[in-house]
Amino acid sequence: MRNFLAVALPNFTLFSFIIKKPTAVFFTIAPAVVVSPVVDFKGVAWILFWLFLADLVTGVLGSYFEWKYKTDRKDKWFFGKGEGFSSDKFKKMFVKGMVYMGFPLILYKFQNVFFIKNLRYESISDAEITLPTFILLLFCLNEGFSIVHENLPKCGFNLFERIKLMSNKLWSAWRSIKGETANEN
């Protein structure tokens, strides 16, 4: 019977050890696991959503300004037969939105199923980045580039040209200051 009870009942050796030596609690409790923060997927998705809307608005405005200053336009209205705004362009925006929503969600599920680790690059951020969040970041960069480099120049605001103009003026001012100080010596 003793052999049967020895096998059937669990042996709580750790519990009895802690009862006999209470100071052992400090050495037997597992240390807290240090968890590094993870970039918020929903926050990045919201940023992408607003960039997507800004790209849509600036794209429509850019198409309008191109259509407005076109000399050989056939349509009287911007929302006419496709010279300005067309349903084909709108369909492409819809497909792009579907890819922006669908691909990161599929990748999120893929990463969870296969236990793929998060990305971490300590020289940029202390937080970890999941693969879908990284893809959303790439999509945000694409939307930002589309807004600044493609759409805003069509609207009449070319950021890169303005930066180039300002840097040329600063450089010429710097050269003239250096030239004046060299002439004084």
C-alpha cells in the first residue's frame, strides 16, 4: 500500500523545502522576464490610413491641376470622360487599399502560426517590430513618397526643388561670408 501511495500522490518537495527554509523563497522564485516593447500594429495602421487618404486627396488635386492647365483638353468637366478623374484611377486606389489591408493581416497570422521572431535593430529603436508592422512601415514610406514626390509637384509645391533652392542660397551666403573674411585678412 505504501508503494501505491508513493506513486499515486505527488511529492511536493519544493513546497516542503520552502516551509522548512522560508528564506529559500528569494532564490526559488523565477526572475521577472524582461519584455521589450513592440511597435503598435494598430497605431501604424492608422498612420497608413491617414497617409492613404492624404495620397488620395493630393492625387485628385494633382490630376485636377494637370487637367486644368492642359491646353488640348476635350472634356469640359474634371469628372468627365476620363481626362481628369477617371473610374480606372479610383479602382486602382481601391485595389491598393485592399492590398494595404490584406497583406499585413495575412502576414500577422503567418508570424503567429509559425512563431517567427520580431525584428529588432537597436541603433534605430529599442522596440521590436513585427513583420506586418514592418510591411506597414514600408507602405507608409511608399505613400509619403507618393505624396511628396509625385502629387505635390503636380499641385505646384515641389518640396525637393525648394530644399535645393534653400541649400543653394545658404551655400552662396556661406561662400560670400568666407570670401569677405578672407579679404579682410
